[in-house]
Amino acid sequence: MVKRVVILGAGYAGVRSALTLETAGHRDEPEIVLVNKHNYHHFMAQLHESAAGVTGNEDMRISLKDIFNETRVKQIKDEILRILPKDNRVILGDGTIDYDYLIVGLGSEPEYFNIPGLEVHSLTLRSLNSAKLIRAHIENSFASFKSNPLRRELLTIVVGGAGFTGIELAGEMADWLPKLAKEYDIQKKLVSIVNIEAADTILKGYDRKLIENAYEILRQKGIRIITGTAIEGVSESEVKLSSGEVIKTRNFIWTGGIRANRLIALSGFTTAARGRAKVNSYLQSVEYPNVFMVGDNAFIVNQATGEVMGPTAQVAIQSGRLAALNVLADIRGEGLREFNPREMGRVVSLGRKVAVGKIGREYRTTGRVAGLLKEAIQWKYLFSLGGLRLVAKKLLQ
């Protein structure tokens, strides 16, 4: 009897899982069903470009129909309401679907750490719609300044968090805002960007040389970087810091942390830090061996280093692939493989003309092509050759 594998979510992990099942499985082994609330995959790692007006939403997404053209992956566009692991069933907005195996790649949502006012008064960069909202909010602030020229807080953009998302967003904003100021006939010197990080450095946990290069570029762009300082409260018009400083702003964007989709905990899976499901070394849920957790939904420990894996696109892609291979191995009665992630290279884009990165052992500071290089590193592992050509066409339009 053909087994049914249901994949929840069409992010990096979900797409990679579906494609691996398609290419590594035999004909009709297994039945593959991908459930997602949208009919597209969006380029999560490039959302900062949409928020800063570099690209439109159409350039930041790719149709699932195009990705899975001429494959046996069945697509269901619906909202996922609950997982019932004891019953091997998923509750959807328009019915239910049963499974033999489940791969959960539902992505993440912002973590607010119980900071007063943070959830209510911050913008977040988690989707195409949120990117569009950030861009519209800032444009509206600049327009409002023309009739309220004493309200400098309208021209102050504060980014909370200096991980990859926060750093890339700040760098992109530094290129976009002078052009926006010119459009509204505002003096460029009145515009300011502040990046705040509770840790003692930006890009915490990454290579020292990469951090130093990023620091230098961001400072040259005029971005004020505050590290070793926590955000203690956010209101409609100001951000309070642990140092006692209060920054007046009407444009606060939070990129300081994420947690697993709340459905993981609501569905009864055992969770660890930030709501991620506990898994074994094969990425199976600790309670349900026919359920595999991938990407941001899994609390994954690197078997080689003992470190908890961060919620990155690279981890999502590699975990999605392994989960699919282990599903096929289990169906065939073969041994499962442990998750041993490998470094695929790091590139941080810091605006429209510059990026810093580490490819192998070499550090580079390069031109705009590096922004595409970051995607190439990820998409090389995400898509088949045909899909890679499709993505390249999108990125180079």
C-alpha cells in the first residue's frame, strides 16, 4: 500500500522535502502532499529588499505550480489549524487530511520576550505583506514630516536586533532612505538609522572577520550601532533602553528573535527553547517517530559540536532534505541517517552595492552580485536544476 507523506509549509524546508521525496523516491513511492496557506514560496532571505523598496512583492515569490511542474507533488492551498499526532491527522480550514508520515515546516513567528509594548508598537519582517507594510509605514512617516517638520522622530528608523535580518535590513535602509528623502524634499542629514542589539556584538556567533567587515560598512553608511544594550520598553513614539537612553521614533522594526509556529505547542508536541519541538538525531519528534520536524520548528542539536542550530535558511534546507530521505528509508525498512549539517558559505548583503561573506576559508567584501551569491548558495541546495534556472531568472530580472 502506498504511504502518504504530508508536508506542512512551503518554506525552505518544506520545498526541499517535497523535491527530495520526488527525486529520491520511486514512482508512486510515496504519495506526496504539500499543504500551504499560499500558492507560492517567498524568498524569506530577501524580504529586507522588499521592505526597503528595492524590489516588489512579485519579485520576492515564486509560484508553487512552477516549482512542482511535472512532478507528482500534490498541492493543497489551505490554512493549517491543528495537528493531531495521535490520530495521524491534520485539521485544515476546509476539512482534514490523514497521513502516514508528516514533515512539519511551518516556519516561525516573532519572539517578543515579554518586553512591555514591543508586540503592540513594532513592525516585523516575517512575510511579503509585512515587508510591504514596513515600506508603506516609512513612506507615510516621511510624507507626514512635511506637514510636521519639528517631529524628527518621523525620520528616525530604529531596528531592534542585529542578527542577519536586522543587519541586512539596516544596510538596505541606508541606501533607500536618502532617495526617499530626496523624493519628499527632505534634507538627508535629518534622517537617521539606529540598530540596537542586546548582545555584545552584531551577528553574534559568526566569524570575527565577517563581523568586523560588516561593522565598518554599516558605520560608513551612517548607521548608529548600539550593542550590549537591551530594549526595555517600546511605545508609539519611543524606545527605552537598558542604558537609560530613550530614542524618539515612529518607525520601530523588531528583528530581535523568533520562535516556532505556535501550532507546534498547541498540537501537544514536547517543546524546548522558543517553542521548538524536541527531536532526536534523525529529526523525528521524540513522541511520534512518523512525524519529522524541520527548519525553525525543530530544536536541533549539532551532534558534532553540541550546539543548538540556529533558525537559518541553510539549516532549514538541509533538515528538509534529511527528513525526506529518512521518511523514504523508514518506508523501505532501511536505517535512518543522523543530521550532520555542513557549512554552505555565508554572505550578508548590506545594501544594494556591497556585501560581506565567507566562502570556504576566504572572506570577501564584494559588489552587488554578492547579494545574489547568497541566494545562489541556498537555492543550489533547494531546487532541482530546472527550479534553479527559474529562481535565477527571478533574481536577475
